[in-house]
Amino acid sequence: MRTHLVLLAVAPILAGCVGPAADLEAASSGDLGLPADPWPAVRAALGDLPCEAPVGEGTSANLAVLAEAPLDEAEGSHGELALQRSSDGARVLAALARYQSGGVDLADVTDPLAPLQIASWDPEETDRGLDVKFTTDGATLLIGGDASIKLLDVRDPAEPRLEDEYVLAKKQAHMLSLFRVAGADWVAAPKAEGFDLPIYKVVGEPGNRTLERVATPALTLLGEATGEDLLRSHDAWFEVDPTTGTPTLWIANVWDGVAALDVMDPTAPKLLAKIPNLDPHQGYTHTVQVAHLDGRRLVVAVQEVGVNAMKVWDATDLARPALVAYWHVPVAAFPQHNLQIVGDRAYVAHYKEGVFVFDLRAVGPGPVPTRLAPVAHLEAGSAPGAAAPNSPTGAFSSAFGGTWDVVVKDGLLYTSEISAGLRVTGYGCLWPGDEGASSTG
């Protein structure tokens, strides 16, 4: 493995003001010198940011960029993003997958006005960094790749150490969904080992953890039969359903639409429902999450490949889901990517256009689906002086441009900008410092 200690202070950029840089000598000794409560300064920097604002092609007035950290651009695309409080509770960590190398960049975002890159880690043999997720205690970081799922000990985030490498029988661990049930951490890894949805248990104590495969539920029968990547489930998201109390794993079931599993016992998941693609907006379902609003269960999914639409189903009755809303950019061939839901808002990362925010209370009752309109837009970031963004190669590379991922943490938006690194943004409808305003995907 190759570990690089990086000390990079980034000052606030809102309204062109520049704040004090972090003390690099202090950071290297572990004493970050960060304010005990950074939120008054964050709120002051945002000023009177409105909740409502007109939405056009650029960044709308209800969003304001607070800081950017370019990270190590030479390593290629900045990909999937995860945030978690460190195992000692002292820091908030951001992990950005290094898509091209199979590694990860680690940054300290305890002070959102001054994100500090503290380390980069790469495997000895190049893989792809397809996804990153922290365990619930913040002690271990999982990296999904083509060849393996790697477990890094990040209790000292400046010196990440490989705990274990679970070698896949067949590529790839495309996405990772980590959830906690029955006092243990579990990982759903769509596409891994040639299966549709392998589920693993995280075994062992921090510093000595590994994975144990416990189940392989089949959801896309054609994908299971052929082993073809584009026919097997893409992503998963976990919730404890507030109406039933059931630990539920929602599955982006590619061309089949959406599925839901009861994972009360993760070793024996049970199918709860399927929501098939039965509408004109046909596409490959990439990511799914759920909002519970005013007694309704709204299932929201974004598509990548085909018609790149966001769809919303009313699945209050799981046996009778109905399409009630949709959205896509004017040229639907350009794909959105990741999705987060916090409260009544959906945050959608779009490869080319940045981040769009939607008010799910605008979803009508049907039967005619509502054509949603964004209530906020954050323009995609690009590296200073970059002629073109670093982007994954392949048939759809021309559609890649700016934002790979979005995560909401404590009332702020954190985005992974493919060519520009990590970006921190305030939104006028969220209160900075509100721990409840955090996404779980």
C-alpha cells in the first residue's frame, strides 16, 4: 500500500473573503486548533441566505459555496464521498474515493470553512475506487473495487492502515451500503462476486476486522443468470421504516426498477415489494431512497443510462405503488448520478450539471405524474485552469463533467467534484450545525 501524508489548508471563499489558514505544524502533531463550535462562524459567513430563490442555469441564490479543497488531482477522478465522525469523536472526516487508483483521500472537515486534507492512501496494485463507506463507529473505512473490498483502519486518519482485503471471486463491488442491525454492521455490495446483492457481516474488533459473506438474495433474475454487469442491481439504501419498524434495504434494481428487502435477519432477507419500470421514462435505476411525508411513503430513484429521469412513486401501499412525479434535464441523455433525501428535500448529483434540489412536498397525488422543478441548483465545480475534467472512461465519458456525489451533513452540502475535489456549500433551507439535517446514504 502507498500512504501519503498531506497537509492542505483551504480558506473560505464565500464572497471572496479569506479566513485564517489552519496551522500546519499543529495539524501534523494532532492538535488541529479548531474552534470548539465552528457553527457561529459558518452562519456568519452565510449571512442572510434565503430559502427560496429563482433557479436558472447557474448557482441559485439560496446556495453559497463556503470552501473548496482540490485534494490530489494527479490521481484522477474524485468519486464517491462519505462523511463520518472519527472513532475518538474529535473530528468529522470526509473520504473521497480515488476512482482511477482504487485508493482514497481523507480530509478533516470539523471546521467546514477550512477543510484540511490529511492523508491519501493507494493500494499496491491499481484497482478502481468504486465506493467508500465508514463503519458506524468511524474506525474502519471500506473501499469497494473491481478486485476486492478493502478495510482500512482509520482510527488515526493521518496514517490509514490496511486491516484486511476481502478478495472477490468475481468483480465488482460496485457500491457499498453499510447498515447496523442486531448490534452488528453489515454491508450490501451490489454486483460483487458475480451475484446480484451479496450481503456481508463486519467481523472483528477495530484494527482487526474482516468481512464474512452471509447472503446472496437474487432480485434481477436475468442478471443472476448471465452475470452481466448492467443486468445486476446497482445500489442499496437502508432505513428502519418508521411506519412498520422493519429494517428495510431498498435496492436500485437496474432495468427492473426498485425492490425492497426485509433485513431484520440480514442472513435471510425477505422480499417486501418490487416497483417495476412500467412508464415511458425507461432507464437503468442507479440509486434509490425514501421519504416519509404526511403519511405517504415516497420512493425516489434516479436513473443512469437510457432515459436519465428521476422518478417518484407513492408506495404508501407497498402492494400498489404508483408513479406520481418525475424530472430530467432538458437533454435526458446526460445522466444524474447519486441521490440523498433529508426531510422533505431530495438532493441529486448530476455528472454534468452539478447538484439539483427538489421539494418533495410538491409531489402531487396523481394519477397524472407531477413534472417536478428544482428549488435550488449548484453549478458543477471545475479545477482552476483545467482544460477538461478528469472523468471515467467509457461509452458515457462525454456526459461526465462536474459533480459525482453529494452528502448532507449537519445542515451543509458536501460534494465530490470530479476535477475540483471537495466542496462545502450552505443552503438557505438548512440550518448549519443541525445534526438532524444529515443524509444516510
